[in-house]
Amino acid sequence: MSSNKGFTLLELMVAIAIVAVMATITIPGWLSWRDSAKARGAANSLKADFERAKLRAVRENSNVCVLFTGNTAYQIFTDPNEDSILGAGEDTIADRALPDGVSITGNTFSSSRMSFNARGIPDGSAGTVTLTSAGGRRYEVVVSPFGRVRTEED
């Protein structure tokens, strides 16, 4: 009498079918969550970089500029001559690229740049940057006329 151990083909097929059904149910939700998390993370990073620029401007008693280069990247640099252009003798604080699938779809700052003065107040006017994920999730990073930075989900 022989003892066979293991699974029958029928048991294996049932297990694979159950895994396939579970994957079909959970994967779309996971992809949606991942898309939203990328956009939310990019918005929070941009907010933190605005705060960093503001604090650096106060600390160095000089202008610090945030320059948006295209719709997927931005630079932060000291701007003692207040021309909002990265030039010789100006330190680059950060050079950031947005995560894949996230882009800047709206920017109300003039000439796609804004700067904080030595008091931590935006020079010029307040503004909003809108970040949109590939799945359509939108987050706004808002800088008030007094330098307050906040994020909003659209």
C-alpha cells in the first residue's frame, strides 16, 4: 500500500482560481491608492521645500527663490541679487524632480517662480501650484501673502 502525499490537480486549480479572484478584486484599489499616495507625497514634499526656502531666507537674511523648470521639476536657490535667476555665486539648495506619474498642471506664480524675502514673506504675490497624478488625483500647494504654506486636496 503506497501513501501519496501532495495536492491533486483539482485542489491546485481551485487554489489558483481563488488567488486570481482575490487579485482581481484588490489590485485596482491598490493601484488607485498608490497613485493617490504619489501625488500626496509630492505635494507634501513641495510644501516642505517651500517651508525650507522660507526658513533659509530668514536665516541668511537674503532672498531664496523657488524656480519651476518645466512641469516635473523645480529648483531652490539663494538669490541675493533678487533677479530670480540661478547665477554664479548663488547656492543651489535643492534640485527636485517629481515622482513618475505626477506633474505640475497649474502654477499661479508669475514666470513660474516665487521667492521669499529676508522676513520669510513672498516677494510679489501669493500663489498656488497644482500637482496632478496620472490617475487624475489633484493636490494644491498654496502660499499665502504672509508666507503660510498649506496643501489642499482638490
